[in-house]
Amino acid sequence: PMDPEAMFKQGFLNDVYLERPVKPVLTRFPPEPNGFLHIGHSKAIAVNFGFARYHGGKCYLRYDDTNPEAEEEVYFTAIADMVRWLGFEPYKITYSSDNFGKLYEMAEKLISLGKAYVCHCDDDEIKRQRGGEKGSSPRYRCADADQSVEENMRKFRDMRDGKYKPREAFLRMKQDITDGNPQMWDLAAYRVLDKPHHRTGAEWKIYPTYDFTQQQHSCLCDSFENITHSLCTTEFYLSRVSYEWLNKELGVYEPMQREYGRLSLSGAVLSKRKLRELVEKKFVRGWDDPRLYTLIAVRRRGVPPGAILEFVNELGVTTTNSIIQISRFEQTVRRYLERTVPRLMLVLDPVPVVIEDADDLDGTELTVPFSPKAQSAMGDHKIKFTKTVYIDRSDFREVDSKDYFRLAPSKTVGLLQAPFPIKATSFTKDQATGKVTEIRAIFDREIKKPKTYIQWVAAEGSGSRKCEVRIYNSLFLSENPASAEGGYLNDINPDSEVVYPDAMIESGFDEVKRRAPWPEAAGEGKGSSSGPETVRFQAMRVAYFALDSDSTDDKIILNRIVSLKEDKEK
Ligand code: ATP
Ligand code: MG
Ligand code: MG
């Protein structure tokens, strides 16, 4: 396992701290509650919460809820859940909307300083003021910019009091239109919007604008909360100037903004609009469908939060955006599971093998370790050996060949943990389907070390159970679904989910479930310690699995978290 704090010790985040080596460090994670968090957000969470924790400081969870049009209650809860699931506890949960009053005061203060004006221009006019298409003409200000402080104040209060309709007036900051940076070209600060807000109700008829929300006003909230290091993604690099401008003009505490690169996964779709379309058009079962890369989906699939943090840590933090292949993410998850989850036997497509000379061993109890490591804290469990065992259809061939080492007529194979290897003697087939329905075998007591061992599950009645297994493959065929011909919906992999309805799992599953979450699975956050997804194991020779939330007491449904080895084909 790698040093869980490596990314704070050198590189970008260390430099950021050295620029302002203050204590206590205060940071914030400021999501807009307008959607579910995705894997990219886990980087923002790890960076902000981790940075604070590493420096003995605190991190706020701040809902950036200043746009009443897109917010829904469910997102608020889901966001806090995910932060906790990743193992972080917010110092405080705050809402940008709690600052509406203070923000309003700041806007008035800005007006009184002659640094903001109420403007009546429409979008086309504003575009012309900003130099038109690609800056083809000189920039200029409208006459509104010359209004007196008194007039601006009166008009702004009229905006507040509902005397303007949407788009008839808005508040603009008076920045510096000669600056080369478009973020200084008199950005909008407040707009009229006659929509109730989920927390403040009908109290406000004006709201901070999107620009203001994303950039300037978030700097004010940062300032109100005494954020020392305001860490955000690089699309805000140009906004740093206006971020600093506003705090300075208002004479309030100045947090330091620094920008790090975004994380995305190639072959995955993360945009809210596209995710919504996938859900609404039923290409997936919901926002938490294990084939998606929302955090609720990744959790449901069974990926441990510790593995996600390890992934972010491994990639490190720099100022460049990174597009990482899903296979790389899976590689980290696989390595993490390898050392943290118990092992069991499962067969996807069971075929019964009757071992004719096993009468004396029928029902024998075997002691089987959960881990291949001799001294593992995972311990042992007991399973029964039975005269009839189930093996996977793919481990039997009707016709033997020299380069084949599993079960076939007259060929011997080992059964993991079983007393002796077995040799097939005959088999029967269903005439209609051509499928093998039963294999007959005998022990091969001569061979001490067979070339290959296969997994098996004891007969029903011995504690083994039927289960449904869902194998997930990439949801998209190409690495870049967004630019696929005919759009990403045309790029859907028809085999993104393969279901084995009649799989069987050994009796040890019950103990794995009872003991979940396994203490070995470090990194399990507080909010999630009892979810079905914490029932994780390696099915030997098959894959890593977790219990799906669709499961009931009578029906076990398992999700493939990742394969055992990197898949070469999709
Ligand atoms: P999206 O494009 O998914 O809507 P966003 O930036 O609008 O993303 P927010 O909810 O505002 O999403 O994000 C909260 C925080 O998470 C912001 O500080 C943002 O910079 C960060 N963040 C969002 N996406 C990523 C990503 N892919 N990688 C790293 N950080 C991200
Ligand atoms: Mg955002
Ligand atoms: Mg967004």
C-alpha cells in the first residue's frame, strides 16, 4: 500500500501550503447541489478534506446553492453521504444561501464604493461591449456605468423589491475593461429572478448570477468562512484575478485561490446532462447503476472508498487536467481488494459432478482460510465437501486435448481445498440443448499435485446457495464516447451487463456477510459501514464481487467489482 498522504508531501499541494504556511488551515468543498457527485469530485474531496486534515486543519462542506433553478433535496443528502463515505467529516455544513443577506450587503457596499452599477443592456449589447465576435471591435461601457452611486443604489433596491422583471436590470461590477482578462470585463453580480429558493423561499427576487456564484461570490463565501487555501479546478485560473479583485475592493479577508487539474475517466460519461439521458432513456437502471461513474454507482458496485482515495493519491495533484483510462482505475481497485477482502468459491454456470467413490467423504467438513496468507487476521471458515459438487461449465470439455488442463473424460483436475483430485469418467447431455447436464467422476488418489485446480461449490443443502451474478463491462465501446459517430448513445456496449441467473456460492458467504465490513477493508467511511456493498470478496478464479442493494434475504445478487486480471477485450 502506498503512503496515504504522499500527495500532500511534495509537488503542487506542498507548494500551495508553502506559499501560505498558516495554521489552522481552513478549506472547503463547494459542490453545486444540482446533481450526484462523480468520480472526478472524489479528487476535489480528497484534495480539500485531505489537505486540511494533513495540516491539522478543518474543511467545510459548503453547498453552493445560489441557483434555485437546478437544486433538489436529494442531492444535498447524497453529497454529504458521499463525503462521509470517502471517510471525511465536514467541520461544518454550510450553505451559500445562508449568506444571501451578507452578500446583499456586500453588493451595496460595492455600489457605494463606485465599483458596481445597475445595467439594463441585453445579451447582444453586452457581447458588443465585450468586443464582439472574437474581440473584433474595441471594448466599451454603456451609459449605465456612469450613473451616480445614489441612482445605482436606488435601482438595486428596486431590483430587490421586485420592481424590475427578469432581464430588465442586473448588477454589474465595475472592474477593468482594459485588462486582457475577460474575467475583468464588468461581470454580472446579481440578476432578477422570480423563483422561490428551497431554503429561503420567496424572500429573494434577486440572486447572485452564475458568474458571480462560480467565481466572485464564492470568493466572498470563502472570505466569510476564513478559508485560508481556496483550492479549485483550473477552469477558474483566469477568475483568480477577479476573485482577488472583489475581496480587495471590499476590504475583507483574502483567501488564497490556487487551481489544480480536473480528473476524468476516458470511456466514461460524467456530464450531468448525458447521465440524465442515459437514465431517462433506460440504458442504465438509475443514477447508481454500477456501470456509471457517479460515486453512488461506484459505491453500489462495491468499490471501497479507500481504493478511490488510493487512486487519487497515486495520480497525484498537478495543474494539468488528467484523462485516465478506466483500466487504470480498475488496476488500483484490484490491487486494493487483493489485500483487503476474503476469498470464497463461486461458480457462474454450475454443472453437477457426481464423484462415485466419495460416499465416505460425503459431508466431510473442511477448514478453509479466507486468505492465502498463512498468518492472515481474516481467519478460517468451514465448508462441507459433498459427493455431488458443482463446477463451472467452462472448466469441463467433452473432448480432451493435450494443451488443456482442466476436467475432461479421463483427465484429472484438482478441486481447490478438496481431499483429492477428480477424474471425469462420463457425462450426460440434454438432447435438445446439447448442454452437458451431469458429469460423473472418481477420485484420482494417485496424483498428488495436479496441474490445475478449479473452484467448486458443494451440493445444495450443505449451506451453498444459488445467486444471481451481474458481470459489468464497459458501458461504451469506444474510449471517447462523446465523439463517437452518432453520439455517445450510439456507442453503447450491448454486453455492458451479462447476467448469470443460476450461479452458486459456497456457504462461507454467510460469514463474509455477517462480518462485513471486514476490518481489513480500511478506508471504509462512517456513513456506509452497513451497506450491502461492504460485503465484498474475491471469488477465486472468477472476479471480485460485492452484494448488490437489490438483494433480499432470499435472493443474493452479486455485482462484479473488477475482474481478477486486466481484460484484454471488452
Ligand atoms: P460538473 O461539470 O460535473 O457539473 P462542477 O464543477 O460544476 O462539475 P461542482 O458541483 O461545482 O461541479 O463541483 C464541486 C467541486 O468539485 C468544485 O470545486 C469543482 O472544481 C470540483 N470538481 C468538479 N469536477 C471535478 C473533476 N472532474 N475533477 C476534479 N475536481 C472536480
Ligand atoms: Mg460548479
Ligand atoms: Mg456544474
